[in-house]
Amino acid sequence: MGNVRTILDTTGNALKNIGDVAFYLLHPGMIFQALWNYTVLYSFWVCMLVAIISLMLYGFGFKKCAKYAPTSIALYSLIRVLSKVI
């Protein structure tokens, strides 16, 4: 009897997982929303790291890296604005 119970539990879990995949395939907006929330969550630290590294490289003499700090800050601002709209 226990063997049948484990088979039914395993089958039930597999069908639940298949249902979750089917839900996301039928609602692609949910995938976009999950990815966007992830982007908003980690955008501050990524953009801050890019800005700090570019300023350090500019200080070491790499003149082309000077444009990445304001670009990173502008990109972060754009992400935050869009996160309020979406």
C-alpha cells in the first residue's frame, strides 16, 4: 500500500510542475514580470559597481572609461523610472 502512495505522490508532484510550466508558457507576461523584478532588485548594485570600477580605471589613466560612470547612473535611473510605470 505504501508503494502505491509514493507513486501517486510522485505523479502528483510531477503534474503540478507540468502545470506550473504550462501556466508560464500560456502567460509570457508573468515571465517578463519576474525577470523585470529581478532586474530592478539587483540593478543598484550592478550599476554602482560599474560606476566605481569605471571611475577607478579613469583614475588609473584609462580615459575611455570616464563615460561609463554617468551612463551607469543614467541606466539605473531609467530602470527605476520604468519600474514605477510598469
